[in-house]
Amino acid sequence: MSSTAIKSIMLVMNLKEKVKSLLASKALTMTYVAQEISKKRGRKFSLTNFSMKLKKETLTYKELKYICDIAGFEIEIKEKP
């Protein structure tokens, strides 16, 4: 699949689908990511909490940044053309 096709698919996905897709592309489990976020934050970030935040789309920017860091991605905010 081309990168343009992947970008097009990503536009119609919700946050949960996007995060799960990114993690799958790096063969990472949500359990592993939740454990790593716990280490980075210095307090528990449970799998249940992670799942609920994805479902309700209530991840904070900082949590999304942790997820991206763990998965080897970065967040880029661009001005619209």
C-alpha cells in the first residue's frame, strides 16, 4: 500500500483506530505501551484506562506524545494550505 493510500485511510479513522493502526505497524501491543507510559509518567497507566481513553477519545496531548515516542513516531502540526 502506498504512503498516499495510508494517509487517505488515516483521515477517515477515529483516534482509537489510528492509534491501534500505528501500534500494529510497529508490532506493539496496547499492554506494552500502557506499561511504558506508566514508566515515563512514574505512575500507573492501566490497560483499561488506556482503552477507555481511546474509546472516549480523551487522550491528552502528553499521553499521545508518549504513545508516539514509544512507537517511534512524532507529532507534527502544520498550518492548512
